[in-house]
Amino acid sequence: MAGILSLRPFEGRDYDRAREVLERAAQLTAFRDRVAALQKDWDGLIAAPVGDEDETARADRRNLGRLRRGLRTREEAYFKPILHTLVELGGSAKMGDILVRVEKG
């Protein structure tokens, strides 16, 4: 932090500059405290249980097996909707956001 806050104003009795340094230190401390509070909130969100569903139920729900030929939509059918959605979203987006928009059509 030596590059950000210097003790020279205190040593040279430049009290106006020293006051500025103290105010900047207070701003940095407040910012650090806000970041710590946000981190605590984030950790609480991540640790919060999503539901009462256990691992076995989630695995059963995901394991739907393969569909018979002809029942599954070909991958090529999704290319254009995905590309159009990417263009609408500025060229990049999270996979979940893209899939939600493609699903809505």
C-alpha cells in the first residue's frame, strides 16, 4: 500500500494533504468492509440448500436414457437458433441464458 498512501504529508506537516490521505484510507477501509460483507452474502447464497431433493433423486431425473432414433431432435436443428441468440446477446453469453432464450423461441 506504500504506493497508494504515503506518510510524507504527515512528515512534512502538509496537513491538507495528510487529511486527503486519511480520507482515502477511510474510503479504502469502507470499500474493503463492503467487499467482505458481499463475500459473506455470496458464501451464504452458495451454501444455501436449493431444495430437499437428494443426490439420488437428482441423478434419476438426469438419467433419462437415450431416445429412440427419430424421437430426438437432430443437433443441426439447434445451430441456427443458438447462433441467432448469440448475435442478439452480443456474441457471447452463459450457456443457460442461451438455452432459455432458444427454448422460448
